[in-house]
Amino acid sequence: MNCFSNVAIKGHFEFKVVRSISTRYSLTCNDDRCRWCVRAFRIKDSTLFKIVKHDCSVNTRKADQRHATSKLISGYIIDNLRDPRFEVTPAFVMAEMQKLHGLDIGYHKAWRAIQHASALIRGSPEENYELLCSYLYMMTSKNPGTYTNIKIDDNNRFLYMFYAYGSSIAGWNHCRPVIAIDATFLKLKYRGVLMISVSKDANNQIFPLAFGIAESENNNSYEWYFSQLRNAIGSRENLIFLSDRHQAIANGIVKVYPESHHGICIYHLEQNLKRRKVKSEVIKLFQSAARVYKRKEFDIYMSDIANVDKKTYDYLMEEPPERWARSCSPQRRYDMLTTNIVESMNSVLLEAMELPILRMMDFIQVKLQHWFYERRNKAEGTFYDVSCWVEEELKNRIDLAFTLNVFPVDSWRHTDSWIVPESVKSQIVKPPDFKVPPGRRQKKRHIPATEPSKITFKCGRCRRIGHNRTACIYSPALHPFSRKHREE
């Protein structure tokens, strides 16, 4: 049937099925004046076609074709979809069909063709969910130490899913005890959110820990996710979680990890201040207050905020400073004040958000395998007692230390230890005889009249350089206080 549809598309005509039985298949053109037809007879398990030359009138030829179905069009674009570097959009499909066959197809038909071709390559969303349990079973059997779990309702409908690779679980004990949590929405047919937990390893690199899928960000989904996270990686001393201000995350941490500390991202808090139209001066004070190491300095910055904007001060204090200020945190945050590492992970997985669930998991697995393989090879070629990042940091600080001037405590800068002859001590030098002028002290060099000025004047009326609006003589509309107006 597809070959007949392709012939009709190329010839810009339409046909109808006259007879369709097990032994005979007949097609004719929709135009009664046309003699085009196809007859197929079944002879010994084979099909014989007799085609009469098409001689359809011009009036019946169409730019739009009912035989150009989305299923048929998908065959033209399936090779483009297999190329990951090529983005296939409905606009591209519409242009391609116009270019190849001169057909004007609609946007929705082009979109359905893309979905059909994608299902042929990656499987339909329904097929992906049917194979999900088998996929998780194979994941645990082929990756020792991997933890997976899935939750369904009484009607076998998908609710939640969690998985953490064995390599991530084994490497967690060598990472900083800080976990950044976030969720990003999926662009699948059945929507949902992808929950991601990441940390930082000893080489200051992003270390993915676990992934989860749920229908939305709510109390039940996060409580289930954190319970599975605890089953997979357990807990550690001085553990701290970082996230945005989503209340469901806070509730899940309190219920599942009551012994840990929950900090919030100062970037999200800063964005909330900008939405409230807070002055840039106050935002800079907030950034300084959040980043300082001493509580005394924090109090100084917060008092400055209270003096400038009392409402903003009250808004910031609604969240305990222990959750966002470095100096007030009861546990070390290891210079991790934002959730940028999990946002970076979301950016890496951005193109996978449109894939079916199994293909998305394949994408994540390939990405993590590539990262861990490169890091292992790099680590095997390293002979330092510390990681490469720490070694580089130490080198930079040692190089900086060589540029500093270091003096002993009893150096010549301490006047009490100086041994100076009396003849030298008796020579008292007084400051120069100079009358200090009133006003603020000048810090910039005075430019003499003989030296050309670096300031460029540009007229606001004629837009020429070298004069201002008051001295302008080129503008047709004279300013009442301009020099030329006064001369007249």
C-alpha cells in the first residue's frame, strides 16, 4: 500500500480502493475521466500488477494529499532522526515534503510523523514502561552493587522509580558529605520529573549519586525518594543537603534524614530578592553576608541591610541564617553555597528529557560510563599523594607565596628592636610646610591644559563628536541657552 501512496504523492493525484479481497486488489483514480488503475491478482502466492499510464486532468492534481499520511511521511525522515546531531522539527518535515514532492502538509501531521518515526527507532512510551521492570533487573544483574526500586499502584500504574549505580554508591564514601538535590521536568508523553542527587569528589568534579522519576514534586514523592536514597548510600557524619526552597524537599529530609542539616541555595534566594525589586546595593550586602566566614562580619553586613531596607532584612530572617549563611552553618559546606552542580547536571541531560524513559536512562548510563572511564584512566596515571585538583591548588598557592614578603617577628619593622646611633636619632624630620586645603582630598592626577583630555564629548542633538548640546551650531533647533542663541 505504501508504494501506491508514494506513486500518488509523486503524481499529485488521489486513488480509491475498488476491491480488496484475498485474491484480488484493485485501485482506480478518483477522477472518473482518468484511466489510471492498478489490478493485482494472487497467483501461486505471488502478486501480479498491471498498471495503466496515468493521464489525470490538471484540475484534479493537488498540493495536499490524503495518501500522504503521517505514517508514510515518517519513512522519509527516519534517517534524519537517527542522527543525534540533527534536529528534526515539524517545520523541517513540512519543508522537506514540499521540496521532495511539492506537498503542503500541516504542522500537526508533520509532528505526528516525527512521533511515529521516533517510536520506530526508540519504541513508544507505552512499550518503554512495559519493559521498565526488566530493564531495572538487567541493570542490577550486569552492574554489581547497583540499587533499584520501582513503585506501582494497585492497577499496575507507574508511580515512582529510583536507581543508583554501583560505581556511584562505592565512590560516595570518598566524596564530600554534601548532597545537592534538584528535579527537572520531563518532556515525555506522560510528563513527570527527574530527581537528581549529586556531590563533589576529591578532585572537585561533579559526582552523580542517584536518579529518580516521579509524577511531580510533592511530599510523597520526595519522602519515597529520600527513603530509597538512604537504602542505597546510607548516611554519613556531618551530612548536609543543599536544595532550593521547595517545601517538599525540606519535609522529606526532616522525615528521612533527621540527623542531617538542610541548607538552601543562596542563588535561588538572591533570585527571590530580585523578583521583589530589591536594590542592587542590598543584594551585594546579602551576597557578602552569605559568604563571609566569621559570625561577627555576618552581623555587620546584616545590620547594614537592616539600615538600608528593613523589609528585606525581615524577609531574609524568615529563613534561619543557619540554612544559607556560611558563618552560621552548624556543619561545613565545603565552599558549596549554591546548587550549581546539580543545575549543571540538568544542563548535561537536557537533550535526554525528550526521550522515552528507557532511552533516557540509556543516555544517562552512557554519560556516566564515559565520565567514570576518563576519571579512572586519569587517576591511574597520577602519582600524587592527593588528587590532581588539590595538587594544582597547592602549586598555585606556593607560587603565590613566593611573591610575598615575609618578615620575622623581631624584624627591623619593630622600632623597639632598632639599634640606631644617637647622632642619627637626633635628626628629627618634620613634614613639609604645606597648607592643607579644605574639602575632600584629591586622588586623581590634575590634567593640565596643555595635555589633551581623554574625555570625548558627543552632542546629544547632532550626534557629532567634539562639543555638547549647549555649544552645538549644527542642529536646526537651537537650544534657548546655547551659545549661538545668546550671540544672536
